Amino acid sequence: MDHPHGQAFGLAEPPPTAMAQLDRDGGDCPLCVPPAAGLVVARTGGWTAWVPQAPLYPYALRLAPVRHLPDLGACGPADRRSLASLLVSVAGRVERFFGGPAPYFLWAHQRPVDGVDWPSAHLYLEINVVWRAPGVPRYVAAGELGSGIFFTPQEPEVTARRLREAE
């Protein structure tokens, strides 16, 4: 990234990705199922950080509370401290692995603030490092954009192991 910056969006309705997660009609919450042990990078308090099974970027992390919390507002002081500690831990691991600051995207998914209950909403944060190796960007290819099927050059278990070892 030539110029790191952040953006905050307030949308009139949940976007398609969020709606797919919110429209489970009372089905099992995938974030309430513990991730496979080989994908876990760190745990702090009631939070877990892991590499998703099929990430868009090779160095991607998902951070979620173990218990089903719908949004940041539902987090108590201990939850917020644990999340902050976990964010510091995984950001440090990313920097140590890449040998210094690495550009990344961070976003939070949580219950919309439209007055609807959204019982299947489960708060989580996602971090996607834009590099696939130190200083080497991960480009999204035309075939990926055209098909909607994305590929990463390494197994998520390898990413998780590398980030665990960067403690």
C-alpha cells in the first residue's frame, strides 16, 4: 500500500457477505464451533485467533469471542481487554514473521444496528495481510475475479504454524 489509511462505512442495509452470515434461520453458528487445533494461532481470555480454512489472503486471521456475542457493545470490560490483548499478540506475530510492519486490512463483522435482533450475529474481526511473502504483494488474478473462486498459495495450517512460531 502506498498510503495506509482506514475507512469506515455506514450502510443502509447489511451487504451480501454479512446477510449470508445473518440469514442462517437459527442454524448452527459456525463461529461457535471451535476451529481445528492446527489453525489456531493464539488464545487470550475468551477469544481465539485462527487462520480461516479458505482465506482470501495467505496470511489471514479471524478473531472471535468463544461465547456468542453479537457486537462490540455486548462485550464487557474483560472481553474488550482480552480482544485488545489478542490484537496486540497477533499483530506482533505478523510483524515478527514479515520482519517489520506489514500492511493489512482489518474489519469487524457484528450485528447491524437496525433494531432487528439478528440472533445468529456473532462478532468477529478479520485481518488480511496484503503480502504473500515479505515485501511481495498478493495479487488477485483475473481468473479469481472472473470466477469468484479465490486461491491461496499455501495451506492455512502452514500459515497458522508460521504465525504461532513468530511468538
